[in-house]
Amino acid sequence: MVISKWGKKLFVTSMSVALSLMAVTASADTGTAHIKIGSISGGASNITYWVDSSVASYGHNGAVSNAISKWDAASSGISFSSGNSSAANLKFYAGEYVLPAGVLGATGYFYTTGQQIGAGDVTNGQNYQIATVTLDAGWTSGLDQDQRFMNAGHEVGHVLGMNHFENSPAHSGEHWMKSGAFKMTSPSSIDLAHVRTKWGW
Ligand SMILES: [Zn+2]
Ligand SMILES: [Zn+2]
């Protein structure tokens, strides 16, 4: 009788250890290191995107489609619909060696007036109306398709309010939101935890 009582108690204790580990893994810190306070106006459930013909010309249309569909599926708080260039508040472009040396992709934040907003200002709470994502076919020419998928997913992650996961306190492992060119066609569980923290559950 005594032995079985101890056995039961030990089992319960190891269960609660496992549960707290799960809670740590699934949670995302909410500090500005990894999540921007500022947001795209209208919110993430109302993003209209438009893809410039340059994206298909440079062969990055599959990467953009994948980024949209994977982030759309990440949270009930995120929804993308396609629209024309004037209605869209997220616009995709590609070019060859249009970004600074070695930069694979870039996200820009703007008011409707065309005035650009610094990424740091968005991190600190400035909302913006238009985002642009530019993918560089020159600097990504040596990458394989999975790496191009990550590049587009990474930039859309910035639009959705994520910062870089190598920022302290850094997340180890490979993530769409960690700078680099990982062979990842989907966001990691840590990526998903952050975007859900930002936009809902
Ligand atoms: Zn984090
Ligand atoms: Zn980045």
C-alpha cells in the first residue's frame, strides 16, 4: 500500500513538470525584442495584398504564396485577401541587386502619404498604413527554393509585427524570424507562438 501511494505521487509530480515545460515552450515573450508594438492599420485580420509582376518575373511568386498561406493559417487573428495595387496595404516586389549588399529581403513601413516610418519606430508603437516587401533575386540567386520560401516568410513576419529572434533574449534553433537563410518552408512553433501572442489565439 505504501509503495503504490509513493508511485502515484511520483507520477503526479513528473506530470506537472512536463506540463510546465510545455507551457514554457508554447509561450512567447511579449517584450519589444521579438514583437513590435506598432501594427499595420486595420489589423492583421484585414490585410489586402498585391503582388507586383516583378515577383513572378524573378521566380519568387511561390515563396510569396507560401508565406501568405502559412501565416494566414497561424492564427485566427490573421487573414489575408488579394486586391489591386491601389487597395492593397501590403505590396510585394522583386528586383535584382536592389537591396544593399547581401540583404535577401526587406520590409518597408509607410503612411498613405508615402512617408516612410523607421522599423524602430514601429517596434516602439508607431502604427503604419502600408507595408512593402522587397525580395532580392540577385542576393538570393545562390539559394534553393526552401531558403527563398523562408526569405519571403521572414519578411511577412515583419509585417505581422515580429522582430528578429537572435535579439536578446535570443531563441536557439532555426526560425523564420531568426536572420539567416534556413531551409524552412513553414514557421517554427516559436514563430507561431509569437504571432499568436501579437494577434490573438
Ligand atoms: Zn521571443
Ligand atoms: Zn528581418
